[in-house]
Amino acid sequence: MTGGGTVVGSLKKYLRSTKYLRLMAVFVGLITVLACDTDEPSVREGSIIYGQVTRPQVITGVPITKNLTLEMRVPDATDPAIGPGPYPALIFIHGGFWVQGNWDDFEGAIQSAADRGYVAVSINYRLLNFNIPLPASLQQNEWPAAMEDTNCAVRWLNAHAAEYNIQTETVNGQERAVIGAVGHSAGAANALLLAQATNLPAFVGDCVFDGLPDTTGFSSHVAAVSALSPPVDLVNIFEPLTDEKFGLAFVFGGGLPSVVGSDRYLQASALSYVDQGDTPIMLLHGELDEWIPSSHLDNYASLLAVQNRRLVYARYPENGHNWVFSAEEIQPNNHNWLDAFNKTLDFMDEILKGEASTYSCDARCSLVYNQ
């Protein structure tokens, strides 16, 4: 999400002043859409299709069905330390500010989670389809498409709980799978919304699976969330407006909140739902985050803390927005990721398995809340 000085300067001016690009940009945009808006590619071998979404092609209007996929790792039931199950599930949601990213950000994480006794999945979801800024009428997969897909993935896990030996519980007469959500960046925002606003009609969407015309009868509840570097206050994320941030605006209508309105920005912000639900939440944040000021997370956490909610919030002074997810790379961010991931699994063990967990920090970490 970067660009050359002249282009970036023009885009900044566009974002601050108008909803539409000049005619030439629109023309090039049409060519871009024609090139990109093609049939759904084949599904990667080993992937599982958890849902399908049908939308008209931008130019021709011909319906195109997109397959939504996930990767799954399951526990070894023959391992006496794990046992035969059933097991709680963890859904991992990658970041990329809803314009990029892939399930394999968490490839190692889902295997480690399976080794810990979880049915672990990492999902792909619809990303904004653009190469250059386009008018809103020519863009696809704007917000809340990504949230609709995330919601659908949780419903799919519920529908397939017996098939994959996922633990269930009965609440108010409804059986539902025991699921925790883990996300980074945009994925962390989605995870928090699962905890706080999963039943919002705008987030349900029309994703279908298993040939069912309506899948909304399956639960989309998650029992715990661990959020790494979540953008919780999208209305104010653009101050200051940097070159790297301008593309994010096209997820929410093509301009800054002051230009296109703040409704969708507010809808995507966990801060808007801070008083809803009681799902336990873990927040993990790098103090050098160039996208999300620590003050955003501090404010959000302080509002959560006054409620009767399980909350753990840890800050990492040496970490920026991104985390090094590979255990093979030795550097400060890698240490932070390993520490954050271990804290995440400890938190899930506590909430989903009822195991005692303690949380502490060394010199690279500070524990702000543990209540």
C-alpha cells in the first residue's frame, strides 16, 4: 500500500476533496476491472470450501460465484497428551487491512494450535478488488464483505462440528461449537466484531454452504478472542495521513470519513460496540505500531476494563504493526510473536478448556490489564 511521490500526492488530494477520480483514472479503472474480474480460480489442493458468495460481474453483470476457503489442522487423537477429543476450535484470521493477505500468515500457528489440542483453521476472505482507485460503483468486496465471510466461517464450523470432532455446548437450548478467534490487524478487527457484534444484520451476508439456501440458523458465536494489533477506531486511524494509509479508505467507500461519511468506519470499529457482550478478550499491541497509535488500544482497553469482562492487555515496546510469524527468523519481532502466541494459547486454554493460566512479561513486554 505504497506509491511514488507524485501519485501519492494526487491520491491524498483526491481522498481529502472528492468522491470520484478524474475521467482518465476511471477509464484505466475499467480496464483494470475487466482484467481482474474473472472467473474464480481453482481451489488450492488441500483447501476446504467453507462457503460461496455469488455476485454480478462489475462490467457485464454476469453472476460469478466465489469459493471461500480455509486450511485446517486437527489434533493427533492417538497422542495420549491430547486424547480423543472432542476439541475446541480456533479460527485464525489474517491481516492486510482488507486489501491483501492470505491464510498462510498463520500456517505455522494452526499446526501449533492443533498440537495443543485444537481444531485449528485459517481462513481466506474476500479482499477489496482494486489496482487503482475506482468510483464506488466499480469497486468490489468493500466493507463489510470480509466480515460477512468471517461470520460465515464460524457458522460453517458449527455446521461441521460433529464431522471434525469439535466440542459443543448447549446454551439457551441451542447447541453451538466451542470456538475461539485469533486475528492480526484487519483480522483482529474481524475477531473483535465476532465477539461484540456478530449478530448485527449487516455482518450476516448471504454466504451459503452445503447446498443450503439459508445458513443463518447456525451460531456465529465465539467464546474468546485474541487480537493482535487491531484497528479499533477506524474513524481516527488516518491522523496523521501517511502514504501507506491512503488505500484503506477505498475499503470504506473511497474517501476519508470527512468525505464519504463515517457510518461504515464506525460499523467496522470495535470501539463502537465496547459495551456489548461479555466475551473474554486478549489485546496484544506493539508500541511502535505505525498504523495504530497505542492511545487507541489504551482507550479501548480502559473502556473494556470497567465492565465485568475477562481482559488481558499486553504491550510490546519493540514491536511495530507487523509481527514476524515464522519461528525460524530470529529477531525482536519474532521473540514478540512467540511470546504473544504462547499467551494466546494460554488464554484459549483458560477460557475454552477451563485450565489455569498465568500471564507475565519480561523486559520486552508490559502487562497493562489482567483482570
